[in-house]
Amino acid sequence: VRSALVSATDSELVDNLFAEVDDEEEDHSHQAPHCPRCDAPLVEREAKKGPHAGRLFMACSRFPECRYATPHTNARH
């Protein structure tokens, strides 16, 4: 049976459980790639037909105004 008392290292972990994340670090890790033509965010899409059906690709979120598309770097399908 585990003791009801909490050791010093356990209390340190609990105190730091919700430590603040550096805003700059968070922004860099979750930034979406942007279109090199119009600087709008790129979105992940899946080809529905043709020879690449089922494959993922990145496309400009401003489609059809901007028709930029590129293969997905880490296709999961």
C-alpha cells in the first residue's frame, strides 16, 4: 500500500504540472505552413480521383483564387 505522504520530488512534479509554456516556443511548434504564392495558410486535402486518389497533399486555403498545391511531406494514408 502506498503511503499517504507525498515525497518532495512528487510535490515538485505536482507544482510544475501546469507550468506555463513559452509563447514563442508554442507558436513555432503549431504554425501552419503558408502558401509561397499568396501567403495564405495551406490545408491538408485528399485526392478524390485520378492517379493520385487517396493520397494527401497540401493546398492553398484560398482555392480556387489561388491554385497552389504540393505533395504532403508526411502522407498518412
